[in-house]
Amino acid sequence: MSKGATLRQVLMLAKKDITVELRRAHEFMSILAFAVTSILVSSFAWQGAFSLSPVVISATLWIVVYFSSILALTTSFAREVDRGTIDGLRSLPCPAYSILLGKVLYGGAILLMVLISTVLTSVVFLNIDASVLPALLIVFAVGVVDLAMIGSVVSALVMYSEGKTLLLSFLFFPVSVPILIPGTQAAGKVLSGVGLIGVVPELRLLLAFLLAIVAVSILLFRHVFLE
């Protein structure tokens, strides 16, 4: 199968999941409401202080993104099992990793929408300097892709479990630590006024972890998905 055909299949699978998600907008809106409410609660807790530590803001944003990813990715494969469409996915004439990448693209798109809403809300309620937004969004975008990749794989692992939501939370955290630590450090530096050049080491770690996860997932996902 050509790379162009594989890419089209990945895009079609992602489009299908995004369309289903938008038709059931209450799930996406609940994730969005959680993210925005978390920022509002944090702002009220700090009594609208005009000067907050960049590390505190960075940690707050990553906590919101992390838990939003759990809410978004839990149903990635579980929805297919609940609806009885998982066998249809397995019968598609495409490599297993195409299905995985389609789920990653779908999860990444949902998380990016939540991320943009969270960051824009933070500009208003956490007094983030708007000039750092481009660099901040780049840092979080790399982290979001990492989380979407890991979350999709873990979701496939637990899709037949009865307590899949709780189990995903337990499995998701240990493998997310290599993302959360450099991500929090990088976002803190950016919020301190350091440009992207100053967070290159952290971005390298995030990208290296992404490449490692992609390699392992493509090799192992077929066995997880087909058995």
C-alpha cells in the first residue's frame, strides 16, 4: 500500500471520529467546560493576583491539559467496542498502525481545541502575557501530540476492561511523566520571557520521546489491536 493511500485512510478515520464527536457535542463540551472551569477556579483561588509565578501557571496549565486528555482519550477505542464497530475497524484493508494514527490525529485535534480555549482563558484570568502565546502554544502542541499518542495506545490496551476509565488513569500517568516534566519546565521558561531558543533542550526531549513512542507503538499495536 502506498504512503498516499495510507495517509488518506488515516485522515478518513480521523474525520470519522471527529464527525461522531461533534454529533455528540455534549462530551466535547464537558471536557471544554472542565478546562475553562479549572482556570476560573485557579484564578479565584489566587484572588486575581496580577503577578503569579510562571512555574505555578505552567503547572496549572499542564494539569488541566493532562486531565482533559484522560477525559478525551478514554473513549477512543472503548466507543468502538461499545457500539460493536471494533470488528469493522479490524476488517479494514489497511495496516493496523493506520487505525492508530487516525485515533491519534482525532485525539490530538480534540486536545488542541481544548488547549487553545484553555490558553486564551488563561490570558484573561491568569494574566498571561499575550506576547508569549505563540511559543507557549508550540510547547503545548508538541506535548499534546505526545499525550494523544500514548493515550490512544493505552486506550486500546484497556478497551475491553470493565473499569476502563479508572484503569486508563492508572496506566496513563507513569508513561506521561517523561512528557509532563520537560513540558512543565519548558512552559515555565516561556512564561518567564524565554523564547523558543531557550527551551530547545526540553523540546528535544519531548520530540525524542514522541519518536520512541511512535516506533514502539507501530511495532506492538498490531498485536494489541488484533488479539
